[in-house]
Amino acid sequence: SFTAACVTCIGFNAVFIAYTTDFEMRHLGVPPSFAMAVIEFCFMAFYTIELILKLLVHRAYFFCNSDMSWNIIDFLLVAFSVMDVAVMFATQDGDGS
């Protein structure tokens, strides 16, 4: 089901965050690999699609139901994630670094 897919993605994302945090602490000053950036982008894309689907189904009710606090947090997290990825791609050098 949709909920099971979302929960599974959140679990994999938590493991990935733990891995990337460990990697960054062990390799200070080393940028993340291309594969890590692609995986991060895939998680962001999944959460963006999930949010869009929820907005299409619930419309304005998404922001004024009993789960509105969680929905607003979800919306802000996805928005900041999209901005973060956009800034990352916009500030990359031409050689991919």
C-alpha cells in the first residue's frame, strides 16, 4: 500500500542519513560522492511526489485537518529539501565538484 511504501522509504532514508553522517565525519572536507547525491535526490523526489499526491487528494483540507501540524511540517521539510538540492546543483562547478 501507499502507506507501507512511505514507511519503508522513511526507514531507508534514516539508514542512509546515518551512513552519510558517519561518512562525512570520517572524511571531513571531502564532498559526498556522486552516488550519494543521486540517492539523496531520489529520496527528495519520492517525498516531493508523495506531497504532491497528498495535496491533489486533500487540496486545502491538507492544511486544516486534524493532522495539519504534521502536514505543515512535512510541507516545510520537502520545500527546504527541494531548495537545498536546487542550491547544491546551482553552486556546483562545471567539473562536477
